[in-house]
Amino acid sequence: MPFLPRTHEIPAGVEHERFHIRPITIHDTVRDFDAVMSSASRLRESFPGGGGWPLDDMTLEENLIDLAWHQKEALLRRSFNYAVMSPDGSRQLGCVYIDPPEKRGADADVSFWVRADEEGTGLEEELERVVRAWMREAWPYASVRWPGRDISWEEWELLPDAP
């Protein structure tokens, strides 16, 4: 069963003066790899349950496989990964993940990150504001949980697993 009902169109993304949010594809491999690897320690801190992702020795090929998986999952409506791109599309600034809940009590879990060299620029706060509004306006989920934001990852881990 798909996470996003077939009766609901997959949201294309968001156009903003500071960034564009759009579905990630294999064509983003090089830009995504740069964003991820230049922010590796920040990502490991932000996503403590990620099994140490990204590993310091992650290869471009492994990233390509990861993005192909994300692209296929979106086509199957099982989960969604969106690239946060600079307005001209030349640089990936981060990612937004919209996932089925692993824990009870929500219709969707949403997380995101921005690259380390954007820390302190206000991008993360603006992205959060925009993504929260986008979730209310474009997605069909009544209850959205924000692990690592509204609930700590430690508290999230203690929640009962979803059926």
C-alpha cells in the first residue's frame, strides 16, 4: 500500500526566492554527494539513528545507488526525498525527507537538513518555515511529526513502533 494515496498528486515542490525544493533524482548525484560529504559530521549529529551515515568513505557510486533508491521509492509513493537547490539549480543546499511513520502517533515523519556551510545564514530556519507550510498546504497528512525538531530523536526512539 502506498504511503501517499494514488488519489493525491505527488507535490512537485516549492519555489522560494532563496531556494527551490524538488524531487531528488539520480541526476543530482554529484551535487548531492558534495552537499552530503561536505556536511558529514553535521549530518551524523543531526541524525543519530542513521547508522553513522554518511560514512567517511562513502563513494559517488554508493550515493548514486542511494539516490536511485529514493527516486524509485517516490515513484512507488512509499517515501519522498526532495533536494533543496540554490535558485539557479547549480548547488544543492540540503534535503527534505517525507516518510511514513516508523512510530505510532503520526501520519508522516518529516526531517530535513542544510549543508554545513549554510549554518548560521538563516537558511535552515527559513527552510523549516516553508516546509511546515508546504506540509499543511500540499500534503494530505493530518498529523506530521518532526523528529529532531519538535521531538528529540531520543524521545522518538522510545515511541511504540507503528504496526
